[in-house]
Amino acid sequence: MSEIVFEGISKVFPRGGAAFTALSDVSLGIPDKQFLAIVGPSGCGKTTLLRMAAGLEAPSSGIVRVGGRPVNGPGADRAVVFQQFALFPWKTVRENIAFGLKCKGMPRAKRDELALHYLELMGMSGTEDNYPHQLSGGMQQRVAIARSYAIEPQVLLMDEPFGSLDAQTRTLMQEELIRISRVNPRTVLFITHGVEEAVYLADRVVVLTRSPGRITEIIDVRPVREAEGWDRLASEEALEMPGFGHLRARIWRLLRQEMQAPSTDQT
Amino acid sequence: MAGILTAARPGRGQLALLSVAGTAIFFGLWQILAISGLVSKFVLPSPTEVITAGLTMVVEPFAGNTIQGHVIASFGRWAMGFALAAGIGIPLGLAMGYWRVLDAMVSPIFEAYRYIAPLAWVPFAALWFGTGIGGPVMVIFTGAFAPCVLNAYRGAHLVERHLIEAARTLGAGSLRVMAEVLLPGALPSVVSGLRVGAGLGWQSLIGAELIVVSSGIGYVLVQGQSNLAPEIVIAAMLAVGLTGLLIDIALRFAESRIRRRWGQTA
């Protein structure tokens, strides 16, 4: 079992002498093998939540558990996919993917074999000896995703992974991620500010408010997806389904209210 | 010629030509000054005398060794001191860049240390490590150490934060982060530090040899002076300059290769 549980999480940052509350009493559970997306305006603390699950940041109060164990510090049981790809520019594609396996002490032959396997899964066979700067943004992010899958983590933490890609590439990557999640299901926490992306990819979508970050609503996408059979459709077709439009509009309304509401924490 | 001098952006070949011309003018003026009789040959020997003295030392030992023997002795000391400075300085600089606690602890002493000229260490170097190999090696070390530490430290700060975070979330421990992320990420800066350190180390070595040892190119300088042979002094100075230039060219070459390999992305 590899669920992610946030229990009463608050995060306060010092900001020029005053204290800024980024997150206030957030509790949220992501069951094993579920794909959960968090949407919210910039500065609502969604990335902070992900960084806490990754162990890159500590909550001011509350506790994060992954697979039942409290998180304190980063570890290979929780893989992170960053918006900036974060590939090592001095390592080849193969070496990048094999890095986490090397940290585990896996022998070279074994880790090279696994690296090639995951590269193939991402449809990128033949690029293993390239350096990251020789690849397009979309291909770089595929390598980063392969690197995360290769360490076979309990959970995947994706921080706006397609945020820096152009629209067409982003759509293709979303379809790709769905395909990979099907052959290799994982517990996923996915941060985005794209409403369509969240609805298209996630089992459940969490809407966060800003200043301080709180959960407004949790929307279960699965019943609508299954009823309309989006899994069998290309993304542009799924986007045209009435159920999809309805969910998208509902989340947009929540976000709009949120953007127009006066902030409760004016500093 | 006038065309070259006024060209807004001289090409590579033109620049090389200008370098050769400048050097030729320098030696030409020097030769004219020396043979004109305006200055005594004991004050300023001519370039031809200097080159003759230098070439003579290639075959006839002076001060116990041939000139190439002295250069090799100096180079060996330099290599030892420099390797020591790089071997200790680079890991220390990276570690200071990684752990703030270590940075806060070491920085004050280090900041004071780096303003002490390497030659100021000569008395202690002789006292602690003697005048054979240890003393001069320590002087080179004190010269090369600070740039090695400083550039590794600055380079570590330039490594993008998300690369360090990616390595940690993939299960890398601190040592692996330093060896596989900070060091390669900081490498261009580290190599610049090595270049500065190599130069400073080489300069301080010659200084140290003037004072404490009985071999090496600095020793040739002192012996030339006491034998009233200024052409030997200048020949030794040229050997110092040329060796330093060769060291710098080698490191420059390494630097450009690294920059090319690292590509455009950082």
C-alpha cells in the first residue's frame, strides 16, 4: 500500500518580519494507485504541499505520511518530476535514467538494461547516448518521467510537469502519461494550474484557495469518465464530451470565485 | 598594416599576426638598446646574450643542474603543491557551498587567510617542512589553495537548486550529490579556479625558491645574481614565464573542452 496522507498541514513563511500563512490546516488522503490533481491559483501553496510529500520542505505543523511512514527528508520511495525537467546536463539520457538505480547500488549492466526498458516505454529508444540539450523540451520531460519510473517509487509527485511545454506537446504528453499509468499504475500527486489537464488526467481533482491555502472542494472525476468512456477517446474528443465540459465549468467557477474574493491575509 | 590596426573587428589570423609583431618589436627594441652602448651589459644584457646563456645551460649544468633539470625540479614541486591544494580545496569549497553550517564556521578564517600573501608563509614553511621538498610545496599550496576553494564554493552556488533536489529525491546521499551534481555542475568555475591557483602557485614557488632551496629555476635566478651574470637571470625569468604560459595553455584547453561538452543548457 502506498497512499499519501496529509494530516492538518500548515505552513507559515516569514516574509519581511511578518508571517505569511501559505497553507492552513490542510488534510487530504490519496489512496493507493489513485491519480490526484491539485489545481489552484498561483501562490495557493500547491507546490509547497508537493514539496512536503517529497521531503524537500517541512510543514510548520501537521504530518505527511507516505505508505504509512512519516516523511522526513527526500527518499527514492517518492519520485519527483519537476517543471524544469531537472535533468543532469553532463549525463547522457541513459545515465540520467540510471542515476537513481546507481544510488540504490544496482550493478551497471542491470541498471543500463532497466534504463533502456523505461526509455522504450516512453517511446524514445535510440536517444540513450544523447545529452539532454540535444533533445526537445517534450523529449527531455519524457526522460525525466522515465527516470522517475525507473526507481519504481511508491508514489509519483509531479509538479506542473508539462507547464513549460508548448500546447501541442503538452496534449501529447498527457495522452502518454495516461497510457503509462495504465501499464504501470502508481499513486500520483499532480500539481497543475490547467483545469482541463486536471480533469483529463486525474481520478480526483482538489481545488485549493489562496492566502491561506485551504481545500475548497474535492471533485471525483471517475464516475463521469467511466460513463462517457474518455479512456477510449483521444483527448480532443474527450474534451468535447458534455460531462467533461460540465466538470471543467464547475472547477472554473470555483477558481473564479476564489480569484475575485478578497484575500484574507493581506500583508 | 594600417588596415589591420584600424579594422573594427580584426580576424583571428590578424590577431595572431599582431601578437607576433608585438613580440618582435619588443625584442627588437631591447636588442637595439643593448647594443647601442647606452646601457652597460651588466645592467641589461642583449636578447642574443640571454638566449645564448639559456641554450648553454641546456647542455652545461649551472648551479648543479641543466636549465631543463631545474625547470623539472620546480615543476615537480609545483605539481605536488598544486595537486594538494586542488585535492583539499575543491572538496572543501563544494562542502561549504552545500552545508551552510560549515560555511559559517570556516568562512571567517578563510577570508582572513586569503589576504596573506603566499610568500608570507615562507618562514613557517621552512620551519615546519624544511627547505627540501616540504617547505616549497607548502608555499605553493598556500598560493593555490584559496582560488581552488573559492571557485568551487561559488560554482556550487551556481548549480541549479532543482538539480540538487532531483538527485536527493532519487536517493543520492550527500557525498554522491557533491561528486555527481555539485562537482560537474561547478566544473567550469572549478577549472577557472584551478587556472588562477596554478598561476599563483607557480609565482609563489619561484619566490620560495629564491629564499629557501638549492635547486629549481628560482635558485638559478639567485645564483645568476650572485655570479654577476644578468643574462642567466633573464634566461631563468624567461623559463619561468614560458613554463607558466604552458601550464595556462593546458588548463585553458581543458576549460574550453568542458564548456563545449556541457552544452548550452545549465
